[in-house]
Amino acid sequence: MEILTGRSVRIRGGILVPSNAARIGPRTGQGESRQDAILDAAERVFAEAGYQGAPMRAIAEAAGVAQGLIHYHFKTKEKLFEAMVARRSDQINERRAALVAALFAHSDPPRLDQIVEALFRPTIETGLDLARDGGAFARILVSFANSADPRDQKLIEIHYDPIAQTFIDALMRVEPGLGRADAVWAYMFAIGVGMTMMAKTGRPARLSGGVCDDGDAEAMLDRIVPFICGGVRALVGD
């Protein structure tokens, strides 16, 4: 499993977030356990073939294990998919929660742009983390987050609704004129932007003649954060 590094993150405005909220580093040995190897392979295969098109045999081959071992650890393809989603989602959202907690623990009240950065930075950096196949999970997340399938929506409810409530509450705290209904809409619109930019596609480079790079996390955050802040403030009542 992955461990937290001793790195720190400097959030906008100069706040240095403690190491326990810093970026999750690479595994000390990717696939060092059989379960990790299976989950790593499942991410790649599900990302390429989708849930319905991903046979357990292909996942076993990608993991370099016997298919029976997958059934031993995870029982069914559905349980394997759920475990894969839980592993990466919990890592992302633990980091998000730590970033928000660190901001509110600081002596100065956090600003809206700092809250928005705490929402987006973990997902964007995960999607761009090629060393850990973050792009594969990004494609999976974008797919099931926009699915109406009850199984997919249950996963969103379990793994993403709690952190969503944290950010909705945070938006209302830093923008007191923002009502709960507008805070919910603001969060949903913001997540739509995040889902679009989480997976590197190269489209911004095509549209800009090579000027825009959706592989540059800092360049994207420098634009996404003020863009979302402007939208949130437009919803704040006079």
C-alpha cells in the first residue's frame, strides 16, 4: 500500500501544509503484495476495456498471477472493482480532508481559493501520476462518476459523498453569503471541471496549437482555481 511522504505542500497564500497532508508518494515497491499487484492490473484493464469488457482472465494475466488467486482475495469481479475504487478513492479523499483540516487549523481563516485548490490538487496530481498509473484510475473515475448505474452511484455515495459534504460546508464557511443550495450546485459544477481535466487527453494542446499542456498540474491549477472562485462568488447573494 502507499505511504505518506515527509513532503509538504505550500497552498496559495503561503500556508505550508504539514507532512501528514502532503502528496501521497509512490509505493515502495509497486505490486509488492499480491493484492496490490491485482489491484494495479485491475486499474489498467478496467480503464482500457470498461467494467463489462474486462475479463478476470485478462486481469490475472496483467497481474502475473493465477486467476484463482483473484477469486481467493476478491471473490467476484464486482468485489474486485469495488476494492480497486476504494483503494485509490480513499487515498485521494484522505489527502483532501487533511488539506482542508490544515487550512482551518491555521491561525488565519482560509480563503476561497485555498479551499478550491485543496479540492482539485489531489485529483489532478493523481490523474497525472504516470508512475503509479494514476491516469488509468482517472479514466475509470470519470466513467463511473457520470454513470446512472445503481452500482456506480452507490460507490460514489460511499466514497465521495462524505468528502463532498466537507467541501460544501467549507465553501459556506469561507463565503458566508453562500446558501446551501448554491454551495451544492457550486460543488457539482466544480467537480464537472475537475472530471474533465483529471485525465490527460492532449486535447488542450490540439486546440491551442501546443500552447496549453494538460500534463502540467500547476498550470492547470493556476487557471482552474480562479475560474471556479469566480463562479462561486457569482452565486453569493448581495
